[in-house]
Amino acid sequence: MDPARKVPQEKVDRIVEAARLAPTSSGLQPFEIVVVTDPEVRERIKAIAWNQGQVTDSSHLLVFAAWDDYTAERINAMFDLTNEVRGIRNEGWENYRAMLLGSYPQRGSEVNFAHAARQAYIGLGAALIAAAYEEVDSVPMEGFDPAALDEILGLRARGLRSAAILPLGYRDAGGDWLVNLEKVRRPRGQFVSEV
Ligand SMILES: Cc1cc2nc3c(=O)[nH]c(=O)nc-3n(C[C@H](O)[C@H](O)[C@H](O)COP(=O)(O)O)c2cc1C
């Protein structure tokens, strides 16, 4: 990416908004986004991300951080928010709340984090597409040490764990050997089957 080019704030806002509006299982929205612009913090992140240049050459680094667990408090907060925003109470919805309260918190934090991280990836997908729409270049990334990133950003203290990161910026077309190469995907016949 070209470190001299900065993504305008309104574009970043719309990309983040796409992730905020993404659907999630039961509408629990079990992830947050940390927008990292501080150059010193991004240097530290680069060191634990295989020294990948886009971490510091991008203008904004989005960190998708999933809940470390589903607790009764978190589930209730989201159901209460729904009731507050909609101004109604619905028996079916309350039964559904009780069902989740009776199952999710007991499943164990690793199962719950894995589930929450899958929801974070739906947000990641939405942000990727929004970035393309905004003509902003981005790279979905798993190539980093999640425990080290959690430490750098203090995520565990907030009940969060990093799942994926997304640098936003503008490609350095002159220095990018991939930019003019064909996109490679398996043909549709090897990817889709119909029953
Ligand atoms: C979940 C995920 C993690 C990825 N991690 C990295 C990464 O750490 N570094 C990187 O340069 N690309 C990463 N990529 C990008 C893929 O390598 C890339 O999308 C793939 O090679 C296909 O290339 P294309 O999207 O340019 O067609 C990742 C993609 C996804 C979806």
C-alpha cells in the first residue's frame, strides 16, 4: 500500500458501518471493531504480523475483536436493547432469550469465542465489500499472533479476543507485483453442485 495516501474519514465510517449493520446469529452482535491509526501501535502490531507491510502502510487498521464468551449479562443486554429500541415486549422473543440463557453460557468459553469469531467474520466480509465499493483497497488478514495483538490493544481486559484484521488504504500500483495478475478461483463446476 502507498503510505502517503490516507483514506478519507467518511469512507472509513461507511466501511465500519457496513460491519456494524452485518447480520449476526440471534442478533447478538458479539464483536467490536478497534480502528488503529496510531503509527507506534501499528509498528508493534506489524512485528507480530509476520512484518506484513500493509499493517503500517495502510492508513487505518481495523481489528475485528470477538467476545471471549457469551455471558447472561451480554445476552440480556442485547435482548433488552432490542426491547428498548422497538418499544415492545414479545412473548416468543422472551422465550427465545430464556432458551439462549439456558444454553449459551454453559457451553464453555472456547466454543462461545469460536461462535462469536464466526460472527465477526460476517462483519469482516461486509467491510471488505464496502471497501471495494468505496474504491478503498483492503486485505483481510489472519496472519498475526492473536494473543500478542490482544496484549498490545488490551483486549482481554475488555472481554474481547482478536479474530481478524483489515488494513484500509490505497494500493501502491507501481510496487505491487500482483496488481495486474488474473484473479485465480476454482471454476464454478468444481465449486457449486446442484441437488
Ligand atoms: C481470512 C483471511 C485471512 C487472510 N490473511 C492474509 C494475510 O495475513 N496476509 C495477506 O497478505 N493476505 C491474507 N489474505 C488474503 C488471501 O491470501 C487472498 O484473498 C487470496 O490469496 C486470494 O487473493 P485475491 O483475494 O487477491 O484474489 C487472507 C484472506 C482471508 C479471507
